[in-house]
Amino acid sequence: MAQIETELQLLKTEAINMWTLVNSQLNKARQAFITFDKDLAREVVLKEKRVNGSELKIDRDCENIFALYCPVAIDLRFLLAVLKINSNLERIGDIAEGIAKYIIDTDSPFSDELLKVTRILPMYEESVNMLLDTQDAFEKEDTILARSVFKKDDFLDNVNRSSHKVLEEYIKNHPEETSQALWILSTIRKLERVGDQAKNIAEEIIFYLEAKVLKHKGKFA
Amino acid sequence: MESTIIKSRNFNASFGTNHVVKNVNIDIPRNHIIAVMGPSGCGKTTYLRCINRMHELIPGASSEGEMKLNEEDVYQMHPIFVRLKIGMVFQRPNPFPNLSIYDNVIAGYKLNGIKLPKAERDEIVERSLTKVALWKEVKDSLNKKGSFLSGGQQQRLCIARTVAMEPEVILFDEPTSALDPISTSTVEELFTELKANYTLIIVTHNMQQAARVSDKTAFFFLGELVEYDETKTMFTNPKDQRTQNYITGRFS
Amino acid sequence: MDGKNIKLRLGKSYGFQWLIYILAFACLLPLLAILFYIVRAGITKINWHFLVNIPKPVGESGGGIANALVGSIIIILSASVIAVPIGIMAGVYLSENRRSKLAYWVRLCTDILQGVPSIVVGIVAYFWLVRPWDLGPIHHKGGFSALSGSAALAMMMLPIIIRSTEETLKLLPDSLKEAALALGMPFHRVIFKVIVPVGISGILSGVMLSIARITGETAPLLFTAFGNPYLSVNIGKPMQSLPLLIFNYATSPYTDWLNLAWGASLVLLLWVLFLNIFTKVITRKWKVQL
């Protein structure tokens, strides 16, 4: 096997490891969110350092491969995709940390009604699934799976758009839960961004595999 | 509207029974730089030598098919005329060792018995050497033999000699593979300047060179023309899997 | 490895080294002996008088080798005029056609010709050019002549010229020919304006070597040029040459003639020596650095 192939394999493994890490961060934050576990949330905040470290290493490795191997065609696209996916994953990691920080700062757990009316739990689950799907698509080089991520984002956008009205209503009826409601709103905004990041990752995967640029083109390509 | 200067249709070439160039169809546009690449033994050098009819000089060599220069079939013309219109620069710099630099540049005229007045000869020498960025370096030693020149300078001298004949097309057979990196880059700089007046076809083993200098690239494999496209496309998204395997170095 | 063994091997190596030195030096001895002997015997005989007079009849003192000198020069020049063009062309042909049938036969015949004894060459020239023959409208009068001698010598020069031309041109890189062809040169110009000029040093050295070879040949001239007591410049008639003079006079009983023979020997020796040195100098000077 050519040296460049070995290097690209290693890079792929590193990227998947980062994916797994960010995934677990997001999941842990969700767990902490549901069970109101401040310790778990603090774990997420501490682990954020590892996510940043991983991003730096992947960046450096990409730079080395560019410098030493002059990659072309699919190798070149793979590296460009990994660079962008790397920063997307890091931002998702930041979002997970942000959500964990909310848990730490809140005084009391969220009420069931609040959670149900905002549909934040299914939204959270869907965003985690989107991230898992992109990871699968990357690992298995499956562009169909990558494309399916775009549709899932619709649901997240939906929840996000309706959250403003829903929460306005809720605060009017439950003024004592205003603080919680505001936290929920912020979390919904953050989750919507997770969806966007996952969509960007899917676009990069399709670019790398098919040399098609879907960025800024609209949802369906 | 770019015009085609060299056209090949169903072109085949062989050495005896060894069929090395198979059914090549290609259109080469005027004033472009075309790179021809491929692994060893893929027929690219043989194809190049067929363009200016150097291939047939090898005993046992044969070719068939259409090879047109400006709509005229090269194989219907006298080979001498073909070679006056299509020049060639070789892998190892080969200036004539017994002639001075001045005589080397003018060799195509002098050794062919074409007599020119001194003023015209001087003008041709100066013009050709300027075109290859060698004039300033050698204008005070035109009468010396070329042996003191470095490899890169010698190769540029050979290019000057070819350019002095005012051909329409210049063929390059791995022109920098015998040169060090700095000489290589001075020769490569020349290509872009020469493009304005000539059409260049460059056979190269060095993929990065093909990527750097050419407008279009042709990829040969096992005697066939596998892919021929804009260089940018060839190196970011080749259409054929064989091309991709070659440029990403996946051949074992 | 014990010390005694090593000492023995070193000793042997040292001994062999010295043996080689001695034997190499021994090769010089014959040449030095000849030079010494002939110089000593001939140096007193050479003077201006010697070089410009023809031999006097027996009994009269004085005389010189003028006719032999002039004769040798004319015969060798004529032989060169015949052999050099043919030899170079043949050499060019052989270097261009490595594998054709004709090339095979030419090479074979050249090698055989090289080995033919010089007297046999002389006899052949005698039969072809000296004896009169009739071939219908062509009637050859026959008779000894310098031209027949030159022809015989030319036959001896050919193999050397052909071989050295072929070898010189074979050593030239193909890229030279390709460069010339790519400039639109027709084949004959490639050969005569590029290949031959670059290889001129090697070709010339071959020519010089062949001249040096035939300068001293006696046997072929015995029954062709035959010899002539007078100075002649007519190549259709018999002519004297240095080796012939030496051959005839060295075995004669007259001291005058013996002296002439010694002087002529020295002149011949010096001529050959000079030719060889000249060849070396010219070859180096004209050698084209590829």
C-alpha cells in the first residue's frame, strides 16, 4: 500500500474517533438534561478540552499530508472534507459543552410539561441521530445516507421556528417557570445549530465522494 | 474559437508485432500546452515521436491512421517538411558538441545548407536566445562551445535551436527529467511564454509538472488514450478509475 | 590467521608486483634497442645532400635517397586517396546498419582482409594490375607501376580505416543523430555535417594508423612498384620507395649502398615515430568532448 494510503487511513480513523467523542459529549449532555445530573454536565465541560485537542491534531495531520504527498483527485477532496468536518465537529462539541453549562447554571430541573410542549426531547434525539448518520455515511462511504440527513434537518427547523410562539404562550401561563423556559429556548437554538452543522458535514461527505458541491445550493441536489 | 492544430484519428503504432499505440483519437488546440502522461511503456513517447515522424526511423517500426497538422496528413508530406514545422526537444540536452553556441542556435539553417546573410543570422540567434531567456547569460560567449553551460542552460539552448526554425508545434520528450529542480523550474517558466507563439506537447513522467504547466492533459495507459481533459478537472475529479489510480499513486 | 601466513602472502604479492614491473619494462627493451642501434648506425649518414640526391651508380660515393623519399610519399598519398573515401564510407555504412545481411558480409570480409599476408596482397595486385590482360575492348598493357603498388597498399589500409570509423561512430550517442533529424535534416547531411565532424578525431586517428602501418610495407611493393634508380613522379611507371631501397641495398656488398640503407632506415623509423606522435597529439586536440 502506498504511504499516502496509510496516512489517509489513519486520518480517517482519527476523524471517526473524534466523531465518537463528540457524539458521546452530545449524548451525555442530553442525559444530564433529562436527569438533571449536574455532575454529568461537569464531566462534559471537562472533556471539551479533549475535543479541542483532537481538532488541533487532525488539522496538523491534514497539513502534513498536503505538504508531503501532493494529493490529487479523491485524496484531495477527502482531505478538504476532513478539514471542514473537523471544525464542524468541534463546533458541535462546543454546543454540547454550552448545553452542559446551562444544566450547571440552572437551579431546578425542567418540568415535564415544558419539555413536552416544546418537543425539545425528540428534537434532541433527532439531532443526535443526524450526527450518527453522518458518521455512518462517512465510515461506509454512503452518499444516500448522507443525503437523508438533509430531510431530518427539516424537523429541527420546524421545532426551532415554533419554539418562539410556544414559549411565549407558556411563559404567559406559567410565569414561575420563566427562567427554565428561557434556558429551554437557548437550548433549542443550540440544537438547531447542531442540525446545521450536521447538514454541512453531510454536504462535505457528498463533495468528497461525488465531487459535487451542494453548499449554498438549496436542500435538494 | 480555438482551432485544432494537430488531429489524430484511429492512430496506431507498432514495433514489428508489438502494438504499442492503440486507436488514439485526439484534438490538440493551437497555442495550448498539452501534457501527455502515463506509466512506463504506455505508448506516450511512441505517440509523440509519431507526430513528427521520428518513430519510423527505427527499423521495424510502423504506424497507421490519420495524423493531421492543420488538416494536412503528416504521413502524406515529406518527413523533412514535417520536422521543419514540428520541432522536438529531447530528454538529455543534446547541443552539437563540435559547434559554438552561435552555430548551435543557427544549426537548423547552417547544416541544412540554407544560406542567410550575416545580419539575418545574428537576428535569429539573438531572438531565439532571448525567447529562452538565455541571451543575457551567453551573449558575450557566443563563440565558445556549449560545454561550459549547465544542464538547464544546455536544454534551453536546445529549445532555442528548435525555436530558431520557427516551427508551429514543439514536442518535448521528458524535457526536464535529466535536470535539477532549479533548472527544471527555469525551463518550466519558458513553457508559459512559448505558448503565445507555439503549441507545446510535453510528455512527462512527473505528474506535478503536468499539473503545473499544462492546459489540458492526456493520460495514456497500455497504449490507449484513457482520458483527455482540462488539467484542472483531471486532477480534481478524473472521470476514469484508471486515471484516478495513476494520479493518486495507487498502482502497486 | 597467524603472522607467518600473512607474511608469506605479503611476500608473494610483493614479488608478483616486481615481476610485473620488470616484464612491463622488458617490453620497452626491443624498441629502445632498435632505436639505439639504428640511430647510431644511421645518424652519421644523414645530411642535406643525402636527402636531395638520388643514389649514384656503384663505385661513386655520395648519393642519397631522394627518389625513395619522393616515391614513398607519392605511393602513400595515392594509396590514401584510394582507401580513405572507400574506408570511411564503408565504416559509416557499417555503423548505421548493424544487422543487415550486407553489413554482416562486409564485416566478415574486412576481418579476413586484415589477416591476409602482405605478400599475398602484393601477388594479387601483380596479377590484376601488372600482368597484361585483355577483356574485349579493354586492353591492359600491364607493367610495373606505382599505381599498382598504391592499390595493394590501399587494400591493406582498408580494414583499419573501416574498423576504426565504425567503432568511433558507434560510440557516438544516438541523441546526436536524433537532434539533427529533428531539425529536418536529410539523412546524408546528418551523416556528413554532424556525425562525421563530431567523430573526426577517431576517424582521423584510424587513417593515420593505417598510414603508419603501410609506410614500412615492403612485400606488396616488390612486384608492383618494383623500384626505380631514378627519381620519377609518374604513377604509371615503376617507382622507388624507402622500404624497397632498404631491402635492395641492405643485402648488397657495396658499402656505399649499405650506408644509404642505414640512413634510409633511420629516416623511415623517424617518419613512423613522428606519424604516431602526431596522430596522438592531433587526436587529443580535435577530440570533441561529448
